[in-house]
Amino acid sequence: MFNKKVLNIANEATFYNNILQKSEQFAVCSFLNSNDVAADKYSKYNWIIALDSICILDSKQTNTDNYIIDTQVFMDNNAGDWIFTALSYDYKNGIEKLFSNNSDKLEFSDFFYYVPKYVITNIDNEITLHYHSSLTIKDLLKFETIISSDVTDTSDKFHNIGSFKNRISKKKYLETIDSIRKDIKHGDIYEMNFCQEFYVEGAIIAKPWLIYKKMCKLSPAPFSAYYRINDKYIISASPERYMQKNSNKIITQPIKGTARRKSNAIEDKKAIADLKTSTKEIAENIMIVDLVRNDLSRIPNSKKTKVEELCEIYSFKHVHQMISTISAEISADTNITDIFKATFPMGSMTGAPKYSSMELIEKYEDIKRGIFSGSVGYIEPNGDFDFNVIIRTLLFNSSNKYLSLSTGGAITYLCNAEDEYQESLLKAEAVFKLF
């Protein structure tokens, strides 16, 4: 259980940045920030921070491959607590009869849950500290001293990474798109999300938190995230929500459709109009909407599945995105694992039909996705939750110095391979600019 107290903070931005820098002293921490992006009308918190851990469930430390049972036991044992999560794309292997045998350079766990010692939330600039009831007054006073002291280390000399390399050549990328189109023509799938990786070996990043700070400034996103899990880091500018629960309502917001923003206002409006009327992008989006509606209908006792927004255009700093919003009502006794079983991973990152697409992803992608295209988020003591989709994200293993960024897009029969390749580069562009 958690207690809470409202903090009197003179400068919210300074306070947040101080804690971000001080997060270096915690082996496990999470920062989730909406960056005040007005396009997201569903977020409850301006930002939310979790620091240190009371207890952890790590897939690498379990003795079973039944991820759903492991998850539910942890949720039951910690009901009424804050829980923060990191679900790998390969969590799917504990839901379906699937596997992931491709090379894994990052070595993230298939799932990681923890109950933090401290959670700090910001709702409309009211800052609240939530602290675990097992902590002593001495613990709390020590922590408050830590978070209230100012820091001044803002040096940007924090990295030495060289240049990103493409995991596959452009030639191989284009050939793979042709092969996927043949699978579509044969009726194996309708659409598949194909991704490529950009990577650095021997990367030195002394201050991953500072990269996240710069990322939020360069590419403010409504589902940005900074996770430290021991020697592994998730540094994300995600624009996509996987799933939110608010009381008995859940919503999911798949993205399909991307257009580069223009510096000229007239040209930028034209880019929006072109995206909004693109037959290809609309078809891709609607296919995933149908898939997601089907996923929601598989949740036990779900009802009133509804498309609240269809192919709406949301504008971010560097790109316009086509986003749909689908909702459903669930019963009060629905377990979070029922939702995971029915809907994970996000359909926008797999394709349709989902199972067949995931089989082909394993065939065509030459590296294990791991945490990429999985999800991070939080579960509140009352059971409400919010999770993103891990895209537009840097992943870093500080032990083996491996840095990774993956991007992709939906492949349909009518797609143009060269256009898909360029869109993949566009999605990586903002992250590359950090360096």
C-alpha cells in the first residue's frame, strides 16, 4: 500500500530536471512524460516518476514459461500498489505458440514488473509524492532531502558513439518488401509491419538521462519514456498509446500513416490534406482498426466496442500521424492478464492476421525485437493503467555498449518499396539528430 503527500514545489520544471539527473543513483527507475502535447486528450498525468524498488518480477529470474500466470500472481500479490512495467515484444511467446530465435544484442527481459518505493505524479502542476507504506520516517526524510536539493551538472559531453550502421542494406530491404508482397498475394496475410535496425557497437553513454532530456526537447511526444533497468535503458519519444484503462473503459490508439511536416504553413496544410485522403494510408489504418476491434472483443465479458476516431490526423513536431481510437467497456473483475492475452502486442506493430504476421516477422527480420515494439507503462493502485508502444526509441545496453534504434512501417500489396524505405528513415531522423 502507498501513502501520499502533496509537495510544495516552487518550480515544477526545475524539480523534474533535478530528479531526472538524480535518477542515476537508482538501479531501477521510470519517467513517463506527456510533454504537454495537446493532441492527447486522454492522459491523466502531465508526468509520472517511479524510483527504486520494493519488489521485482523479471522473466529472466522465473522458472516457468507461462508468462500470463507469472504476471497474474505478481499482480495479485501486489494489488493496491503502484506497479511499473516493461513488456518486450517477445512477451507474445508466453501468450501464443511463437518463438524468437533471432540474434539478441540488447538482452532485455521478456517482461519486467516492479513495485517502486516512491512515485511522484504531476496533475495540472500539483506534485504529489506517493511512498510505500513499508518505508520508515527516516527513509522518507532522506528521500525528500535528495529530491529537494538542486543540481547543476548540465554538461552535454555525455557520449561517444560514432555513427549508426544499418543492420540490412537498402537492397536487402527492398527485396524483403517484394517477398512480403508475394506472401500477401498468396493470401497468407493482408498487411505486415516490417522493421529495420540501426545500431552502434562500442557506444559510450555516460548520461542516458541527458539524452532523454534532449529528446523531449527535440521531439516532444505524448508517451515519452525513460526507463533504467539496471544496465539497460529505454529512451523513448513514442507518439503511440497501446492501451489505457480508466474505470471500466479501455481505449487503444493504433497509428498507421505518416507524413513529414513542412516548414512552410501552406505546404504543411497540404501534407495534412494529402495524408488524410491517401487511399493507401487509410486502407492500412482501417485494417489495423479491424484487427484491434477483434482483439478487444476477445477480452472476456467486453462489450460496446466502438471506433471513437477513425483515421484522425495528429500533428507532432516532425511528423503528422494518422491515428484511430477504439474503445470498449469491460467488467470490474477483468484481470489485466485477460487484456494482455487478447491484445498484446499492439496490432499496429504486427499486421493482419496477427498470428501469421508475427510468424513472418520472425522469418524476415534478422534481429530479435526484444523491448522494441513492446510497451512500458504503469498500473495505479485502483487498477487503472496506461501503456505506450515502444517506437521512436533508443535502446542501450551499457554493459556490452550496444545502442539500437529500430523503425518500420506497414507493408501492403499496393505499397511502394522505395517509399516504405524512405518512411523508415524519416521515423529515425529525429533520433539521429540527438547525436
